[in-house]
Amino acid sequence: MNNKITVYVSSFDPGCMYCQMARDYFLSKHLMFTEIDVVEEEEARKALMKKLGTRPFMLPTIQIGNTILSGWDPVEVEKNLC
């Protein structure tokens, strides 16, 4: 798989269980990913909001290649990793 994986999370809610589930999933699959805190990194947040357009913003937001998934859905993640 050559698609870059980025996981957008929030330090505002460090106990976000869905964010942790996403982290654990990628780690268990030995997949490299970049984690971006949308609270601490304002420019990254603005760029993400632009990419999302009118789609809802949920955490975690996961970008796999050019595909953006809002919220944690392991089935959708798996489909997009193929």
C-alpha cells in the first residue's frame, strides 16, 4: 500500500476513544501514519476544513491517499487501504 495515512485528532479531548481505536488499529497493522492535532496545528485544521467542504467534521478524521473519512469506521478504513 502506497497511500499516505494521516489521522486528525484533538488534544482538546485526549481521551477520545475513537481516536485511540484508530491509532491502535494502524499500529496493530504495522502501518505508518502521521497524527495531526487540529487544536495545536491551526493551519492543518484550516486545510482539512477546506478539503472537507460541506461534509461533517468528526474526530478522528482519517485521510488515506486522497480519500477522507470522518469518524472511526474500521470497515471503511479497510476498504480504502486496498
